[in-house]
Amino acid sequence: MQDAHPFSKFVAILARGKTSTRSFTFAEAEEAMGMILRGEALPEQIGAFLMLLRLKEEVPEELAGFALGARTAMKQPESIPAVDIDWSSYAGKRRQLPWFLLSALILARNGFKVFMHGTEGHTPGRVYTRECLEALGFPIAHSLDEAASHIVKSNFAYVPLENIVPRLKDLIDLRPVFGLRSPVHSFSRMINPFNAPAMMQGIFHRGFMDTHAGAAQLMNQPAAAVFRGEGGEIERRPNKPCEVWTTHGSEGEPEVEFWPRLLESGHVDADQDMDIADLAAVWRGEKQSIYAEASITGTLAIALKLMGQAETMDAAQALAETMWADRDKNQLPVAA
């Protein structure tokens, strides 16, 4: 009789039936993800593991453990730059352009160091961050060491997930095999490779707010904010009220704030063109878009308040609008 495979215990925890199945502890989740990323689990086990988790739905302990397990699998950079905010981008955009990119670049232009990471191609018909940054003239970092250099030079860096933890990218690319997303899409956003004190999370389903906030607390993240973003990205929908859950470290209950909508109309048509060139045109002032500017400043305001640059929602929004108005329209925010 063959001995049980070392990873089989994790599949068994999830598949013991309605009365015996349970969630993983923080330590179990970290161990399980470490084994997967080190190649110590079989493909059949990984498929069962991910889909059973999806059926059960993740809890904060699992997201936090998986994220830390992934962080230990990273190839550590030679030096870690001081980064102000970690900004993940894993969903892609379908209805609106990624206006949040201009929010992040405004931060960089004002001296804040922004690290962005993400992936692309897992869902057809979407516009992804990498291609938009390339269109704006930003080089894509191919390692964390290269990203550190970009941050020092221009306060901004973007690294695709495959250059941070390649195996995670492989797991995300299983979406068409499974027919739906797996928990990898959720916890990859939280790996925060440079240990930025502020971390923003955009989600698509409202029901995961407490899960992400709880995971941030278990990871003792100094400042974290999660909200339902446009298309699942970290982007405020200016035509809708925005519920933001904020945590500071591991103590206390999450702070829940309701940011008002910035546009009078609650209905906004989808962008039929999704022309990436519009990002630069709006930056330069060559194209006017009330929706885009409200999205840019609204998203920026949440980031500013999270980083302690404003005490109230109104003050954060006013500061964001000032930063946007004061941008150099003649100089696109390209990396050095």
C-alpha cells in the first residue's frame, strides 16, 4: 500500500464532507502554498485544492497564509527600496479604461513611491495595465531588482507577476481550464513584495470586503484599504457611492467609510472604443471626460487618506483635485 502523498492532507481537509470540512489555519495555508510553489504538489492535487477552496470560499486566515507563503517563494531583491504604497492590478478593464493608472502616476509625480504588480491575458476582451503603461512610455520591470531601480529613478515601477512568483502566474492562467477564477486571483494581490506601509485592494464582489480586511490585519499590514472597484481594479466608480474598509495593523475593527458619488448621474455607459491613447489625451487636456477626471481624483483621494495625507474624505478629495489640476499637462509621466 502506497504511503499518502505529503500534500494529500490539505486536499482531505477541504473534502471531508459538509460536517467535517473546515478552513485552513494561517499556518496550514502558508505551508500548503509553499509546497505548491516549490513544486511539491501534484497537478491533480492542485486542481482539487483550488476548486474546493473556491467552492468553500476563502477566509482571512487562508488569504493571509497563502500570501505569506507566496512571499517566501519570491526571489528576494538585493535591496528593498522605501515604497509608500503597494498597488495591485490583476483584473483588467472591460467597460472603462484603467483611469487608476493616472491616479497612481499623479502620486509618483508628487514624490510618493508607488509599486504596482499584476498580470494579464487570463480573461479575453479586457485591457490590461501592462499594455497601457507601455503605451504611456513606461518600461516594464522584469525583476524586483529592476523595479527597485525604477522606483529610485521615477517613484514608480510595474512588475508582471511572472517576474515575481512565476508559478502564481501559471496558476492564474488555469482560469480557462477551470472555467472560473481560483483563490490565486485574490491572494496574489496581497503579496506586497516591498513591504509598503500602505496597501490598496480593489475587489469585484462586495462580499469579500471583510475577508480582505481581515487578511490584512492577520498580516499586520500597517495601513490597508479595500473597496469594490470598477471591474475589480483599484479604481473608484465615481457614479456610485463607495464603501471603503480600512485597517491599521492587527488591532481593532476595520473602519468602514461611505464615500459619496462624485457624478450626479448614477448611470454611465460603457466605453465602446477603449482606446488606450485616451489615457495620454486626458492627461494632456486634449480630451475632456468628466467621468475620467472624477475616477482619477476619486481614486487618488482614497489613496491619499490611506497614506495619512488628509484626515477627512472631503480634505482628501480636495487635495486630489489640486494635484490633478497642477499636473504638467505638457509632460507625460514617463519613467526616467
